[in-house]
Amino acid sequence: MLALIQSYPLLLGFFLLLLDLLLWQLIPLQKRAWRIATRLVIFLLFSAVLLAAGMSPLQPPPWADDVARNLMATVLEIAWWLFAARTVTVVFGLLLVARGSHGGRLLQDVLGALIFLAAVVAAAAYVMQLPVKGLLATSGVMAIVIGLALQSTLSDVFSGIVLNTTRPYQIGDSISIDGTEGKVVDIDWRATRLITGTGSLAVIPNSVAAKARLLNHSRPADRHGLAISVVVPAKVRPKRVFDALEKALQGTSALLASPAPKVSVKASTLESVEYEASGFVADAARKTEVRNQLFDLAHRHLEASGVMWNVDLGLPPRSRQRELLDDVRVFRSLSSEERDALSQRMTAVEYLADQVILGIGDNAEHLLVIGSGVVQASVRNGDTLLEAGRMGPGEVLGIEGLVDEDQSLVEFRTLTSCLLYRIEKEQVRSCLEQRGDVQTALVKLQRFRQQSRASLLLQKPAQVKKGGFLSWLHK
């Protein structure tokens, strides 16, 4: 083997270089460790071939009299320096993956460029015996000229290095930079790319991102804040608004208990007062859904507390029962006269907080409409109760016996003090006989609650997938 290397060292060296390029293309990208291991082994063999043939990357080739052989040996020694630079670069990338680093593709590009620059300078100095000091001085002058010409671009590059080092955000985070909000899809040597809520691509230069006011909505990963604002006439007593908005916050189970949701005054004028209700959710993807739900709950609870907007003073005042029937979906098919008649037969009943309205297995004698407050619905799972949802003004309970089931499969308990309105089931049955739309609405409501109960009992905890920032290391 040694005789073969000494006889054909140059050909064997070129063969190893071609073999490295071929295997790098043939081994799949998914087997990154195998690709790097193969490159490392071939590099060591290539180095052994050069040393065994009497060549050294730190010296010019020893065959100065043989021009062709000396030229080929020079090419191989220069190739050794470039081969070494590439091997060090890929091994460094593998070490970053093993240590779970969160640097970006920019860091790899910059380090790779520096390593290759050092390899080129070393090859010029050791192999070609060029005056490196003069070359470095000349390149320094050129670097100053190029740096002045590319000042803004270099500012983006170094700002990108700072962003990748400090890591204020990473790929996949939802951020806001100077009012531009979106999801980070890429961070390169020049800019950060976001996909906005409208599906557009926003390109933010790294120099702008480094100096701008930045909000990362994905940190911390398990707590994401949201808030809604409502403007109420200044003549309405604040205590009434506070109570209504606090009930709205209690009306959804999606908000985290800690930090606790809160209501505060945001701004005020002589004509109106702006209130803010805020809380936190565990999943950033649900922020829009929960915010929309809070707006609806706030409107319903404010209306239930007597806070009204755009009231037509020309119309005769209506009772709370009559106003409430307009919001009950089951009775939307009734005419205005039928709702007037039904509202006169509604009886108010008050419940304190943490009081059972209807237990599992109970048979309600009345249809109950929530006038104000928050009601918790729970289903039985073995010996425990699971919260299935929360109900607010305008929602009904006690529909058992009107459709198919005679007994309640859900426990309804008050979370706050509540005011409910009773309707005799005989009155509802007469509506069912006269209005088929009421029957259809009740069937849909019962079916929806049955499906929700079944899905709640069958659902499994979702697995949390952990993602990293170094997507470029897996390419």
C-alpha cells in the first residue's frame, strides 16, 4: 500500500477528493452524522497520502525540477487547506447541534467565511510562498474601501450577529417590530423575515430590528397576554362596569388563573370612560379566539347589568326579560308578540355563588334562562367532575324532557351570584307545537351538548413538541 502511495500519490489524492464529493452527494441529508463522519475519514486519509508521499501543506512541493508534478502537488496542497476548512466548518455545525445551541444560519455563514479566509491566507503563505504581510496590508486597505461602500449592509450583518447572540426571538416566534407583527420564518445575514396576519411577507433589516422596540408574543412559551377595551358613557357607575367585566373574565375557562385576570380604567373623558379587561392564555394560537369571546361576553354582561348603548328613546321601555329573549337562540324564530307574551310568564330567581342549580340526574321542572352571572357546566368522569364549559347571559339550561332525555347529565353550578329566569315547560311545549323551528333549535342544542360531553370524556392530553432555532443545521 505504501509503495502504491509513493508511486501514484497525486492520482490517489485526486481520487480521494472526487470520492468525497461523490459520497457527500449520495448520503441523504437526513443522515447528517454519517455524511460528516465520512468526510472526516476521507480527510484523514487524504492527509496521510500527502504525508506518505513526502508532501506537507506547510511547505512548497519538493519537486521543483518537475514542473507538471510540482503543479499537481501544489494544487493538492491548496486543496488540503480548503478541504480542512470545509471539514472544520461541518464538524463545528455538528457540535452546535449536539450542544443544543440556538445560533442561526448567519453565525454559520460568518464563521465559515472566516475559516475559509484563514485557509486561503495559509495556503498562500505556506504553499505558494507569497508575501502575506503585503497581501494583508493591501487587503486591509481594500476592506476599508469596501466597508465604507457597504456600510449599511455591514450594519445589517453585525446586527444579525448581535440578534443571534442575544436571541430576543427565534424562528417560529410571533413578534412585533416597530408595529409590524408576524411570525418569524427566517433570519439570515441581512434581514429577518416575517409572515404577517394577512399572509404577506415582511422583510425587516437586522439593523432596524436591533434598534427597534421589539415585542415577543411567544415568550414565555406558556403565558401569553391579551386584553380588550370597552368605552362606556361616563354617567355609568364604574362599579357596575367592573362587576360586569369581571364576570366576563370568569365566563371563559381559557384564561389562566395565575396571573389573575384584572379590570382597570385605561382612560377617561367628560363623556366616556375606557375600561380594559386583561388576562393570559397558555396557547398563543388561541389569543384571537379568546379575545373575540371576551368581547361577546363583555357585551352580554354589560347589557345584563343595565349598561346600554344607542338606546332609542322613542321606543317604550322593555323589561329585562323581554330584552333577554332577543338574545336566546332557541326563541329567535318567535314573533315579537310571542316573545312579549312569553316574557310576561318568566319568573326571576336569584342564586348565590357556588350553588348547584341543577345536579346530575335531576329532572328540571322549568326551563332556565341566565339573566346575569356565570354558570359552570361539569360532567362526571368516574368519581370526579370535569368542567365542560361556562355559560353567561342569554344561555339556557334545563332542556331535559323537552327533547329526549328526562334527566340531566350535567351539573350546573354558579361561579358568581346569578339571576335566572324560569319558564314553565308547559309554555315551552306549546311553543314546540306551534313553532317547528323552536323544536329544531332545541334538538341542535341538545346534540351539540352531547357531542361536547363525549369529546371531553374521550380527549387525550396533547403532546408538546419542542422545537429549536437551528433549522439550518438539519439542511
